[in-house]
Amino acid sequence: MTEKPLTLPQYPFPVRPFAEPPEAYAELRAKCPVTLVQLPSGDTAHMVTGYDEVIAAMADRRLSRAALREPGAVRTVKGEDFSDNPYNLLNQEGEDHHRLRRLIAPAFTPRKAEKWRARVEEIAHELIDRLEAGPRPADLHHDFAAVLPVWVISEMVGAPVEDRERLQEWTDRLVSITAHTPEERLAARSESAEYVAGLIARRREAPSDDLLSALIAARDDNDRLDERELVWLGINLLVAGHDTTVSAIVRALYQLLRHPDQWKLLTENPDLVPGATEELLRYAPPSEIGFMRIATEDVELAGTTVRAGEGVIPVMHAAGRDTRHVSRPEELDITRDDAVHAAFGHGTHYCPGVGVARMELQVAFGVLAQRLPTLRLAVPAEDVEWLGGLLTLRPKALPVEW
């Protein structure tokens, strides 16, 4: 068992220049892939940085998200946050979790994702048309990366795309760690629930060919979920269905433009898009922060005994730089064939929307490379500012020219 150091690292680590993972991750992976850290709440947890260890932690059902709601459980922050909501799909385990995932799974299969590809390409082209008609430098984050995923999930679920700014503002508060207060997080929970309840009421009166209408039918006709579950499935889809994809797109585009040789390679070789997508998910996944679990019994993890009741945080960003699996992990190489990553999670909480998310990323990179091959950063890469304190990582703006 590892010994508790006298001074614990403070988690989460500060955002580094270029949005690179903390330097400490490499040392920890090599020497101590499971180490104690201190959380903003003052509690401690075991941070996991090695790829094998991250996968093992995510797969171990003795490490529970639902246990975060137990009295006295380890907390990431003081006050309520998204882990306190029993209706959030990410916080559920067992049969209820499986039942709700089964309801939404048919909408996100790889086959369904491919049916959406043509529409997503249309949206991407329209957004680029707007970029070309607008001022320069353009903000590739605000006017492309932050719009494409929310437009797509809004059409899939059945929400007005014009509400994207409200959805993003609620999302920022819902997934906040230190960027917002507990009161702001709770207000976002209430406001977003009221919004989705309104969408449900309108869809009951006028059903459509969208996912929310299908879920309403499952509620009203088959009694397969209750009203609160219906509302929160809607919120889960709208929030989780776009936030991580926004971050994945903008982080990847930043890294591609920061490495112009890789961007040029992609513009000249469209067939590289699928492999480049996996490499970018490895090199710059949407979040540097992992979702904490609580051990429901003693668990052995990489030689460390995690006691029942202790917290475990598998860090996805750290896992993708593991030298045991990836050669030259600090190098972005869109031609590599060993781009292993944990960007979509693993185990029972593996992202149910992975097929659609992966397709959106491929479309975003492919269409931009086709339409704007001379795309480049309009400011030095080190001047791009990154927003910390959230579960996902993204810049304040991404100014570009072409």
C-alpha cells in the first residue's frame, strides 16, 4: 500500500499553458499510478493516472457513483453538485441504470449515427458559410465548436436550437467543480428541469419524430420510466449530449492548429480523419478531470488498498499518455496506430452516445479541413486562455484566420 505523503497534491491541478496535462501525471504514472490527493472540499481521494489502472477502476463495480449520495461520503466540493442528483444517469447503478440506458441506446448506435452524418455535414457547412461571411479573426470556438454539437443534439432530442446559449449556460453551472457556487449549481438544476418539463408538455400536445417524443411514449404508453426520470433523461441528453463533444472538438482543433504540420497533413489526406479523431481524443480528450467513485468494499488497485468508503478518481487525460501503451505519447501524430484512450469512459458508464459523438468529431475535422485548408491561429498558441474549474476543458475563445 502506498504511504500517505505529508503534503498532498491539490486536485484538480491548474490548467497548464497549451492545455497540456500536468507534468506531475507522467511521474505519477511511472512511480505511483494511484496516489492520494486533496479535493476542494478538504476530503481526500485516490487519483488514478495509468491507463491500465484507469480502465480497471472504471470497470470495477465495487467503485460506485451511486455511493456518492451516501451520508458522509467523500465530496469533491463543499455543498451540493451534480453527484447529488439521484436522477442523473451518471449517478445511477444497477437495474435502474441499465433500464434507462436501454431506453436511449437505440438512438445512438453506430448505424443510427451514420444516418445522421449527412445532416451533421449540412450543419457544419452552414456554420462555415457563416464564418466566411462574418468578421475576421473568427472565433472557432463560439461560432463553430460550441454550436455544432448543441445543434445536432437539439434536433435529435427535439429542442429549439435557438436555446443553445441557455443550454450552455446551464451546462457550465451543472458541471462546475470550482467555477460556480453550490447555489448557482442548484439554480441551474431547477431552471433546466423546468425548461425540459416545458419541452415535454409541448411534445405531449404535438409529438414529433424525435427522441423526446419516443421517451414520452415510453413513459405514457408503456410506463417504463416515471416523470422525474423522463425530465432528467431529457437534461442528460441535452447536457451530456453536447458538452463533452464541444470540448473535444475545440481542444482538438486548437492542437491541430498549434501543430500546423498535422493540420496540413489532414487537409491533404482526408482518409486520415477517422484515425486522426482517435489520436486527438488521446492527446486532447474533453476533460482533464475524472468522475469520482466511492469504494463499497476494500479494493486492491495497482498495489494500493482502497478502503471501503474512500474515493477514487480515474483521470482520462492522464491515461492517454501512458508509455506502456503509446509510443512517443507527448507527440501529436495523426498517422499513429496506437492511439489508445479512455475519452469515452469504460465499463457500465461507458458513454452511450459514443457513436454520434465520434461521427460529429469526424465531420467537424473533415469538413473544416476540406473547406478551410489554410486555417490557422490568429494569436500565438500560448495566448489562448483556458477555462478551469469545470468538468470539461475549453478556451475562452479560439481566434482563427484563413
